[in-house]
Amino acid sequence: MDKIRIYPILEYILNEADTDDLAAIKEALKRREKQQAFGGVNIQNVARQTGRSIEEQVGASVESIRDMIRNYAVQIIKGQAPEIGDEQLETLLESWIPDPGKKSRGGQSAGDIPQEALLTMIRQYIAYKTESMDPRELKSLVSEIGDWPQAYWSKFPVPVRRIITKYLNKEIDADMCWELINRSI
């Protein structure tokens, strides 16, 4: 068994897969069992070769889409803020459209958010959801990011999302919310 390849798959199945993903996985396993019933064909090799081929094709497609989005973002930024420097532009692009295989200058992966910035994002998100956000701050976020609540939510770690949801559903109070958030990040 190739443990380096199987652990991320198991991690995904156990912690991230939704109902549709699990249904697809179950169907794939059923098909695999049916294929093994046919004699003489080494289903493992066929599946492995097919999997590698699909992985290569999907990887190339994902990279192409990422490059397309990155180029589109560059056009938008340069159109809206032509005075922005190349270094600032690259910093924005690294934070908005991180390259999963690349490390940022700070040693964190490009998708990581510094703790202080993450806490500010959480504070802003909660203030927005509880309708206690300063209107000027809201206007600024909308003009800078657009659908910033969704962008922020997608960046929050899953445990933080759960804590915020509990707070917004009034299952915990503000003090407990912040205590749990501070412990989880």
C-alpha cells in the first residue's frame, strides 16, 4: 500500500467529503468489486493506470484554471488600481489565489493567514453577521473585496466556522466564542 498517497485520500474521506462525495466513493468501490469478479484482468493495474491518467489530466486542468483566474485578477487589479506596484500585486495574488505547492516568503504556505489577520477577519465577520459592523468598515470591505463574507468564511479553519456558527445560533456567548477561537488558532 502506498501510504504517502492513501493518507490524504483517507483524510479527505473522513473529514471533508460531503454526502455526494461519499456516494461517489461508494459507487466506485462497488464497481471495483464487480471488476475484480472478472477473471484474468489485473484490475489493480488498470485502475492504477487510469487513476494516474485522470490525476494528470485534472492536475493540468486545475493549474490552467488557476492561471486563468490569476491573469483575470491581474487585469482587474491593474484596471482598478493602475498605481499598484508589482510587489504589492504579487502579495495580493498570493493571498487571494494561493499556489498550493508554493511556500510564501514568510515560510507559511501561501494559503495560510497570520493569526492577527485571521482574528481581525473573524471579528469583522461576526460584527457583520450580528449587524454591529461600522458602516464605513462595511463599505470599505465591499469596495475592496466584493463578497467578502463568503471570501472570509472560505478562509476560516473548520473549527473556527463551527465556533462562529454556535455563537450565531446563540448556543454559546461572546466570551466563550472568543475563548474557543483563541484556543483553536
